[in-house]
Amino acid sequence: SAQSGELVDGLSRRMDVAFLDSLLGSRMTTPVFRSGGLASRDDLLEAMLASGPLDRLDWALALHSWLRSANDPHMRIPFDRLTQFRSGALPPQPIALVDPTGLWSRFGPGMGVSPSGRAAWLMRTWSWVSVLAERGSVEDRMRADVFVKQSVVDSLHAAGSSMEVVDHGAFVRWRIVTLGGGTERAYRKSFRRCFRQLRRLGKPVMLDLRGNLGGYRTRRHAVLGAFVPMAEWEPEQEKEWASDADFESVPPMPLVRVRRPLRKPVAVLLDGLSFSASLLLAQSLETSGRASVFGCAPLGQYGGCSGNPLSFFLPGSGLEVLLPTRQTRLGASASGPFRLPSGAGCQAGGDEWNRAVLWLLSSDLEPSR
């Protein structure tokens, strides 16, 4: 636990920074680290050179502050693994979570990420962020029955299917919780079952990607192929993250192939937790002319994203760091924010839901190409 009083000495801190620098290479000098990144780098070096040992959590926050200046949520310290306890208390309002002067904002993604994305991420991680941020007595809180063992909480979230089709009468909603997790066999089975339902119902489709943090390309391609023929997909390219190599073309590789894609209007619904592969899917559907996107500004941006994050353990402190290993881009689209409401309190199930439904019901049932 980061609250156990563990300390990190100066030599260990220097080892950590040297190791991170070797991993990040030229990425550290690219424009992605703008003024905020330079300031957080200075703060990191100051913490590294400070006399005497530092609390392990304070060191983790200094590292995270620098990593998150890249504004890539794949690039972070996984704070949930610094404590075995979680809080059962309710989080504060979203605007308080992203307040840069507050306790919790420093645990979230970089300030370049939309407020709706940062707030959603902090809401999701609140149960352990609150444990770390408040620095109270774990023993006292256990006696107060505020905290429960992380393994117990995780088991409660382990159940449930990765996708389902819900009939709303005038339209159907295809809810896809994740594009990762579970076996390929289970995904194929769920995909085929849902696709049969969509075809049988024959209604406009709301593709619900709220809370979908991404996953595998093969599963993303399967969903894209359910609506767009492969010959009409926009070009996709990939390269190793943090390298100067050229991008290489990525061929279609759907885990499940569809002979006849659906020809109904599609409204894609995103929220602050939509990220990575789910955003690549949303963009591909929108640029194909087969869909419109609604909801809240997500964690990621338009135009491409990093992916395949791996864990690295720093040699001095032993802290875990997550870094992406691949970079993907779609077509010739420039990177930028999704044009969606971005306020910290944005709710994709409110006005944006209504806008998506109105669009679905007013669209041609057989859209022109």
C-alpha cells in the first residue's frame, strides 16, 4: 500500500527517471510535451534531486504529472494498484473532481483531455483515488466499514456480457461494453447473436459505446463490418509507438465477417470513458457516411490513438508505469477533439441521448451512399 509509509531514496529516484527516459526516447522531445510538460518535467527533476527520501505516493504523483502531460490516458501510473482497499463513499460532483486545486485532479489524465473525459475517469477510479488522496488511517476506515477488499469489488464487476441488443421500439440499441476481455470464442458467439437480432428487428441502430475503453482491432473491425463493406473502409495505418519509423498499412482483419452489412441509420453514442479502439470505430463509422456521433467528449481524440499499453516496473521504486506500444491513425484526418459537449458534468444519457434518438427517427431508413 502507498499509505504504509514506504520511502524512495534519491538513488532509486534517479534510477527511475533514467529508465523512463530510455523507454520514451525521442518521444520526450516532441511537441506533445508542451509548456505543461516542461513545467512538470522540472517538477519531476526537482523531486528527483530533493535531499532525503520521498514518500512513495508523492514520487508516484510526480512521475504521473510528467507522464500525463502527453495527454494520452494510456500513459500513466496505475494508482489502483497502489492500494488494496477501495472506498465505498460517494464521489464529489464532477466539477470538484477536475478542479486543479483539489485533491483528486492530480490522479487523473492530463489537462489537455476534455473535462468530461477527466471527470469520467476520476469518477470511475474514485473508489481507490479517494483512499490515496485523503491519506487517512486505513485501519480507522476499515473499522468504519467504508473500505472493502479490492478483490471482492473486482469480483462484483466481473460478471456480465460484453454486448447486448435492447429493443426501444422505434430503434434498437447495440450496447458494447468492451472490445477487449473474454475469449475470442465468447466474442464471436455474442457478436453473431446480436447481429442476428439487429437484422431480424430491422430498425435504426444506436451503437452504445459509453464506458467502452477499447480493446482489440479484430473486434473493432467486426463491428465496423456489420455496417460498412470492407471495400469502403478508410485507410488504417500503424507503427511502433515512440519510434521514427513510417506508418504501415493495416489490412481489414475482422474477427467475424458479415456477408451483407446492415443498411440502417446508425447513431454512435460516446461518453467521457469512451477511448482507444471504441473511438477509432466511431470515427470510421462517421467518415464512411454510415453514422453520426453523439454524446460527451471522450478520453481520446479524433484522427487516431495509441494502443497496446504494457506495464513496466521502475528499477528504483518498483512503481508500475503503463506506456503504449503502438500508434494508429485513420485516413488523412488530423488529430483533434471530437465535436461533442465537453463540460465536466456532461451526461451522454440526457440531451445528447435525445439528439441521437431524434436523428435516428428522422433519418432515411435506407441512407444514400
